[in-house]
Amino acid sequence: MRVAIASDHAGFVQKDPLADYLRVKGHEVIDCGPRTDDRCDYPDFADKVARLVACGEADRGVLVCGTGLGIAMTADKVAGVRAVPIQTVDFARLCREHNDANVIGLSGRFVSLEDNEAILDVFLTTEFAGGRHAERVAKMMREDDPEFAGVPLDFGM
Ligand code: RB5
């Protein structure tokens, strides 16, 4: 699998070890930075990974910041991306089975490297369950449709 990875300064301590872990597991890793732990803005790096996933140059995206929250929120703004912050193996499995998540936000400050490796194993090997979940994900992704985006909802009031 081609996996794009990036972090901010708070996730940097885990970014390179996780990239190495993925290579050992046989994945092709696209490292989108940063190269040092100098303070930086997570949106700059989340955006690179999200765009690679959205255009199909990467199959999945892995993002690491302090909490996994801001970096996932940013990635999720890119059309075609379904990014989630994940702290447990169970949620990693469910975000794949139910939500077909294609980008994961990991916490470099509150979750250990070993736990994040286990989370990535599950995130990268669990298939989307499809079926009723596919219909829900399709509804979720209507915001990627230019004819739908920005149109005010009519609640009939
Ligand atoms: C950086 O201090 C921190 O805010 C960032 O890494 C991330 O946790 C934001 O969501």
C-alpha cells in the first residue's frame, strides 16, 4: 500500500519511527515532512497528505500531531478525504469497517509509539464493510459534489 505520512513538531517524535515501521511491513511510504521538530503549523503538512490521498497518489494517509485532532480536522476539509483522529485499536477497526476512513490522525503526545503501531496495523489491513455503511458514506460524501456544496438546506420552516 502507498502511505503518505506527515506530522507537526508535536508528532515529529513518532513520524519517522512510524514511517520505518510501515516500510518494514512492506508499505511504500511518501514522507511529506517535516524534516525537523522545529515548531510548525499542522495544516501545512496535513494538506499535503490529504491531497495525495484525494488524487489517488497515496492509498492512505497517516498524520501525527500532539493530539491527532487538528491535523485530522484539516485533512478532512479536502474533498474525497475521510479523516479521523484515532486513539484505540477498536476505533481504528471501526473507522475502516463503518466509515471507510482513508486518513488517520494519531496522537504523538498521549498515545505510545507501540500503541500507534498497533492502531496502524489495523487501520491499514481492515476492509470497508460496505453494504448499509456504503450508503451512509455516500451520503456523507455529498459535500464533495459541487452541486450540493454550499446549498442551504431547506428544513421547510
Ligand atoms: C501543537 O501544540 C498542538 O496544538 C498540535 O500538535 C495538535 O495537537 C493540534 O491539534
